[in-house]
Amino acid sequence: MTDPASDNPEQPPLEEQPVTVPQQEEMPFAIVAGEPQYTLPKDLYIPPEALEVFLDAFEGPLDLLLYLIKRQNLDILDVPIAEITAQYVEYVDLMRELNLELAADYLVMAAMLAEIKSRMLLPRSSEDEDNEEDPRAELIRRLQEYERYKQAAEDIDALPRLGRDVYQTSAAFPDRKIERIEPDVDLKELLSALKEVLHRADMFSSHHVQREALSLRERMSIVLEKISSDGFTPFTELFTFEEGRDGVVVTFMAILELLKQSMVEMVQAEAFAPIHVKAHAPSVETTE
């Protein structure tokens, strides 16, 4: 059995072949215009203000004191002035190192804390202790008042606000004009109303020994007296039910005659609605 490596004298033996180890390629630190950049430009300038550290934003010295007290779960009525003063001054020094603009209120509060601390460290006689109040009383009162206002502001800010949490919507109405067509008074509707009037007249019907003469012209005048051209009169109010069926029929004939002569007008708001009667206004002819 022959060694395959011995048949090819140019190929080195297996144990003498170099072993390639995979290597990780260098990662670019930036990609500019689609081209990877592996080295920093020599003319690159980074200003000192390019890197900023954002700390907790405080609205004033009282806000900072309240934050320090709550962070350590201290009692606001028994504030350790020495510890709070040290932390407050440390924070003020940190703001100076970061080149942050310090307001005068922070420095005034630092001086006030130093004064309270010195007053508490100085020895006092028993009479002075009885007459002099606690140096921290004014500071505690201001902290409590500020805490109440801050909590009230947070509660108000948590309420839904128009434009932030709630948005007002508006929709335009379609531009369409609805024309309401008044229904015509059909003969069937008129007869139906007459039937109701006759039914009510039957309830007041009575027997008369003497027959009264009913004049159509006279009843037309009576109907015209009951109606006017300024308003509408219900159809049923034109009848006198005590007259019985004869009187109702004569009145109905008088109304039909007035309609024929175009002296009255009948209208109905909608189908099956009550019928109203109105007198025609007299036309005024102008002459030049």
C-alpha cells in the first residue's frame, strides 16, 4: 500500500501543512457616507461641551433639599442638618465642576444651612434654650409648604390635558339640503276626518219634533267667521256636535263650497295628521 503523499513530491506531508486559525476582522468605529472608518481622522476636534452629563433636574434649592431628604427616608420634622448640609454642599461643588450655571438661590440656601449648623453647634445656656426656638423651624416650614405645592402640581399634571392626553375631534357636516314636501290633502283623508266628526256627532244626537231649516249660505258665513287668514283652525272645531248629523252635513257642505270658490285653504302637516283650515287672504290690486 502506497502513501498518497509520496506520489506527489511537490505536496508536503499532512503533518507539515500550515494550520490556518480564523481571526475576527476589525470592527469599524463609524460608518460615514456608507464607508467604514477604522481610524480617527487626525484633524478631528471634539469640544469639551460635546459630552454632557444630565443629572436630576431640580427647580430650586428647596427641591434639592426635599430630594435629599426623601432619598434617605428621613423625617422632615427632624432633619439632621449636618448630614444634609454636607450632601447639599457636595452637590453644589459637583455642579461647579461640571461648569453648570449656579443660581444665587443655591448659594443662599448653602449659607442658610451653614448658619443653622453653626447655631446648633454653639453651646447655649438653659435660659437661651427655653426662649430660643429651633433654628430648623423656618426651614422645615418652607420645606413642608414647598412639598404641598409640588404634590398639588404633580396631581394637576396627571389630569387629562386637552392636546396631550385628550384630542378634540371635529367633523364637517355634509353639504346637503333636505326639502320637506308637504303632503296633499287626499279625498280619502278628508272623508276619514268626516267619519270621525260624524261619530262624535252621533254621541250628541237627539230626536227633534220640529225640523229646523238649515241654510247653506248662512253656514258658509259662520265658517268664515270661525277661521282667519292669519292662522290655521283645526277642521273639527268648525262643527257644532250638538246639532246632530244634519248640522254636521250642512257644515261640511259649506266647507266644500268654500273650497270650490277658493275662499279657504286646507293643509295637513303629514300623513294621518290633523287637518287645518285657513282663509285665503284678500288680494290687493295696485293701479298705476
